[in-house]
Amino acid sequence: MLDFPTKHPPHYLLPHMPRFTDAKRERVRETLHETGRELFGRYGLRKTTLQELTEPAEIATGTFYQFYDSKEELYIEILKEYSREFGPRLLRNSFEEHDDPKDAIAAFLKLLTDEFESNSLIHKVIVEDEFDRIQAQYTEQKGEAEREHNVAYLLPYIEQWYDDGRMSGPDPEIIGRVIESVAYITLHEDDIGEEHYPAVRNTLIAAVADGLTNEPDSAGDTHE
């Protein structure tokens, strides 16, 4: 069976391209997303075939390219869809739930590391380095834009804490990057060892949350 994982197949292999109504096209996209989330999370990008993706959608493998240029493009779209859902939920249960910045940062990092460890799709990308397979789809400019976005959604909270004198550090953007970088301890679970990893992770989260925040003293001031 022919499979074209990274580019559109030659036009002569696709002599007939079926046409879809808008409703049918939307149903196919939804099915490809549902199937992709399951299979990419279970098997990863490389081991998931076009036939496995297209059979539930009841389209031919060649017809896949009417919807996406590659499996990688579908993977990226699924990750963006996931991010649009998970991001607000993450903020709602951490930065928006806790007024104390130390508690908010600790809750954020606990939820984020839990997600990296338990969500099979994200685990493939973050821990098993599946991103190597999809990063070719990104230009350097797009990658930097994504990194800026990842920090930007934290900045309003961090800047407010700076204004209130409840956070220390060089500047809000650096603090945002520090907070997010802690979650990548999940990459080193094997290095740390299964027995010690949970305690190391929780200790690191607590230390960062404590170290970035200023506790008011008895006079109502803050220490540096």
C-alpha cells in the first residue's frame, strides 16, 4: 500500500477526486480528528498509517489529501485544537482560582505536569520526542510565534503580581518562561528514576513557586 507521510502524492495517482458537500466535508474532518487523537496517542505519528486514519471516515487514502497535505499537518491541527481546550481549563484551575501567586504557580505546574504525564497524545510529543517528526512543518518564524504565545497567556497574571509587589525576578516574560520550563522535568523521568521522580517533581514545583514569590512581612512590606 502506498503511503505519503510528508507530502502530497503525485497527481497521476489520483485520477478521480470525489467532491463533498460542506456538511460531509465537516463530518470527515471531525472523524479524522477523532481518529487521529486516538491513534497518534496510542501508536505515534510514524506507526499510524493513512489507511487507519481514513477508514473510519469512509474515504480513500488518496482522498485524505483533499483535507490535509500530510499526517504531520493533521497532527499539528489536533494539537492546536487540544491547546485551545486545555489552555483555558489550565488557567481557570490555577491562576484564576488562587489569589496567592505561590499557590497559583504550584497549581499550574502540578496540572501541567500531570497532563504531560497522563495524556497519551501530549506524552508522545513532549516525553517521547514525537515533535521531531512534526517540527519540519514549522518555519523558524512560526516556532518563535508559538513560543511567544505560550508565554503571553501567563503575562497578565504575572504583571499584576509584579505591580502588587508579590513576585520577584528579572521581568515578567522571563518569569513566564521559567514557570513553563519547569514542566519539562517530565522529559527526565527515566533519568531521575521511577521511585524518586514524583518527590523530585513536587519538590521542584514547590521550590520554584516559593522562590518566585514574595511573602508580605508583618509590616505589610515585601522582602526581596
